[in-house]
Amino acid sequence: FEGIRGFYRGITPSLAKNIPAASITFVVYEKVYSLLRSTQDIN
């Protein structure tokens, strides 16, 4: 057993992959959502 260090080993590469992906997903979602709401208001 490696203790708490063993539990967190490998978290840095995982976060380096997941944080940018989640950020891009959030920005794209918000942009599409605002575009769809603006077209819905026109109709």
C-alpha cells in the first residue's frame, strides 16, 4: 500500500485532460443555448 499518495497518483494527467475538455464543452453548450434562445424569441 502506498497510502494517500497512491490514491492520488495519476490525478494530474487525468485533470490535465478533463479540465480543458469540460471547459470547452461548457462554453459550446452555453453558446448553442444562447443561440437557440435568441432564435426562439424571434418566432
